Amino acid sequence: MPPDVPAPPPPPSWRIALPHSTAAVPIARALIRTALADLDAPADSDTAELLTAELVANAVEHTDGSGPIELVVELLASGCQVEVHDHDPGPPGNLSRLLPGSTPDPWQEHGRGLLLIRALSSACGHRPTEHGKAVWFTLPRSPRPPGPAAPRD
């Protein structure tokens, strides 16, 4: 870009630290709904809430608690992206596909979170960060309900 043309503004986003405890899950559920409403995000908030809760629960359960968990919600032209940052650099399992022999046991309480994220998001993955990793998913733009009907003459 030429020096006299300002850079486009960053997309609207929310970033908040969560406690590294089971209390983070209901807090994250409430925050994702609030963030999506505040950003006027065109994504399905029920799905975002479910998938965010899964990522936060995984971060609480599978990391050592040496630092807070961070929730990042970013509005995209195509929908929204949600990231959960933690201090463990290890990968979160396989988000790209189900490995042979790794089908979750339907009788177990745990083990279906990554499967839900793969199935319900338009994309998902993880990336290293300066202090650990970010696990993310994107949700597509959902259709807006029609506005109130115009009065008839």
C-alpha cells in the first residue's frame, strides 16, 4: 500500500482472559453469546456457544493451569472465528479428521468434543502462539431471519 493510504481497520473482535478452572466453561458460554450480539455477528450463536464450551473445557482439562485461558472472537466477512488460547504448546488431538480406531465410545462422558467441532464448524485447527497454542474454529454466515413484514394497504 502507498504510504498515504491508511491501512484498513482490523475486523471487530473480542479478547478476554478466562480462569483456568471449570468455571471458565459457563463464563465462556455467556461471553460468546454476548460477543456475537455485540459484534452483530452473522453466525449461529447456539453452535458457537456449544463449540466454544468444548474448546474451553478441553483447555481446562488437558493443560496444566500455569496460565489463564484466553477467548478470542473475531468477526469475518464470511461469519466468525473463535479461538481459545492456552499455555500448552502440544497439539489438541486431530482436528482435521477422525483417525482410524479413534471413534469416541458412545458410553463414555468424554471424547466427542473434537468430533463436534469438526462436524459443526466450517473450518477448524490449531496454531502455535508465542505462549502456547490457539485452537480455533470458524462458523459460516447464517441466514438472517426476515425483518418484520411491511404493512399492507
